[in-house]
Amino acid sequence: MTTGSARQIGPVLATFVVANNMIGSGFFLLPATLAKSGGVTALSWLLGTVLAVILGSAFARLARDYPNLESPDDYVRPSLGRDMGFLATTLYWISSWIGNNAIAVAAFGYLVILLPVGDGQLTRLGGQLVLIWLMFALNLMGPRQIARFQSLCVVLGLLPVAVILIWGWGSFDLGLYRAAWNVSGQSDASVVFSSLAPIFWAFVGLETGAMVAGVVRNPSRNVPLATLGGIVIAGLVYLVSSVLMMGIVPVDQLAASSAPFALVAGQMFGLWAIPIIAAAAALKATGTLGGWMLVTGESGARAAHRGYLPAIFGRLLPNGSAGWGLFLVALSMTALAVLTLSPTVSGQFETLIEMVVVLVVMAYATAGLSLLLGAPGRPSTSRDRIIGMGALVACGLLVYSTPVSTLVGGVVIALLALAAYRGFSRRKLPADIPR
């Protein structure tokens, strides 16, 4: 059923929806992760933005062919079969809840500044778990309440940070930035490519323009505009903030900080600004956590309806919340928070986001293959093949930039998931699910 035109959104609003889905925890914590390498990572941001545009073009093209997209399965299964549809759908779902842990790490990294507690490992673990279960509880109230909460967090969370991005150039020290150009001890090219995986975390969400094509007016025109426009806006915001911060605070201090934006605010305006920026960043990251937990619940429910996950993930409460599935997700996130605990916030954050990028790139690669191969009744055009090949090359570069141990872990997860699916999947599907 098509959404009424009065309820559909235009290209400008759709563009900001896509951009907002990407400007999240990476905005607040990636500067600390990248400070270990230095200002040369600005080139990584440029290359990462180009790769994101290429992948975004693939999803925009798929939205034209599948205007009612709800799940990766919708475009993967017609081209690649049910097994690949399972892998793309479930790997995307797994990456979303692992990513939620990274968001919780970022949120509490700022929140701890406001609390009368130390910044020890056990304190951070406890804080992350509290945020996870609070956002689970909020999700039980239904999608409408989460949407309202997230909207509030966007407005209140980004306004103070925007002040830093505008006024911070008065405190920018070009000499400091040049001195911190490359502090890794490796060549510039090595740093640029090795930084791609953590940087691409910032672009996870580029596919959301295609996934909401049904609520966009004239999707064949406006979804590509929104997707590519949102990616470019997010890329510019990340690039500007990264360069700015490394020219205000020495990179060794940034790398050791659990709240780099608050550190920069204190350097610019004085100690009084630190809690304001910390509160804003914590609020925005918490809102992002709540929103992505909603995405996790919804994607898990769709996967269950297609027979890819146990039926419990598809049970919805009367208000539309995937309560039981989210409960199991929150338990899994709790275990993951314990397993990935690290001496530093940036270390734990980097471990999580590299795993997310590996899994989500596997799902993104199926988009490129779907365009390259076409589907029955949807033959692949020359333009489809060019875009599809470009998407596969982009995925290849991201895989190349990923640490081998993380890559092996991602492959093991995919193989175990496929083995479990082949052995225990529900072969009898609901009548309304295509086979």
C-alpha cells in the first residue's frame, strides 16, 4: 500500500533524515580514535566519503527497482537466492546491535564527566549497561515515543556542538595541526587505508534513504538526491570537525580522552563549557542509541517474518514494539559489553566499530551483486552493472583496510549463522512472504 502524498516527505527532509542517521556516536568519539594517527586521517575522510557515495548510489538504484524496500532480503533474494537473502538480512541485523554497543560506549564516555564517579572500567561497564536497558525500556513504549525522544535529542544535542564548529576556527592553530599530521610512525598511504574501516562506521546508515523510499515523494528522483546529499553533508561535517579538533588540542590528549568534544570546549571557552558540551553529546548519542535499538527491533522482526530468525523476534506488542526480540538483543548487548571492555573508551569503541563495518560491508556487497547480476523480470542494465561493480570495489577496499583478526571474526560469524540457518531454519513461511 502506498503512503498518501500528504504524508510523504520531499527531497530536503529526506536528505536530512539520511544525514542524521549517520551523524551519531562517531561524531563524538571518532576524533579520539583517529588522533592516534594524526591529521592525515583527513584524507581518509575524503576517501571514505567517496566510497560511501558509490555505495549510496547502489542503494539509490535498488530503490528505483524495489520501491517498497523494507529489508535487504527484498533485493537480494530475487538475484542471489534465499541463502544469500538470509546472510544479508541477518548480518545487517547483527551489525546493528553490535553497533548499539559502540553508541552506548560513546554516550557514557561523555555522561561520566557529569557524574560524581571515577572513569574506571567497572564504572564504564555499569554505565553502558544502564543506558542499554534504559533504551530497551523506552522502546517498549512503542516507536512513536522513541521518535519523539530522538527528535528532542537531535535538537538539544547538536546545537551546542554547532557552536564549537562555527566558533572553533578562532582557536585553530595551523602549526599544531601540521605538527600532528602523522604521529603513527607509518607512511601517509598506510594510515589513510588503515583508517578507512573505523571511519566508515560514520557512514553506516547510508542505506536508510532506500529503506524509506515508500514515504518519499517521487522516489526515483528524490531517493538518489537524498541519499547522496545526506552522505556528502555527513562527510563534510565529520571532516571539518576532525580537522578542527586536531588544530585546537594536541593529539595525544585527544587520543586519551573519553569525551574529545568536551575537551575542545574547555580549551576554547574554559572549564564552564565542558559539562554543557558533555551533556549535549551524551544526550545526542543516547537518542541515537534509542533510535538504532528501534531499527534493530524492526529489522529483527522482518527477518523473523521471513523465517530467518526464531519466531520470538517477530512477536510485536500492541503498540508495535518488538519487545521480546529486543529483550534478547539487550541480553546479547550486555554480554558483548563485558567481552569488549578495554582500558580506554576509544579502544573499546574501535574494537566494536571495526566488527560492525566488517559485517555491514558483507551486507552492502550483496547490493552490488544484485545490481550486477539482475533478477528474473529485472534484467541488469549497463548502468546497473557499472554501479554494482563500483559498489563491490568499494567493499573490497573497506575489507582490505580491516585488521585480519576482525575480518576472520566476521567470516566466522557469517559461517556459523549460515550453518545454523541451514540446520534449524523454519521452512514453512507465512503466506504473505515471497519465496
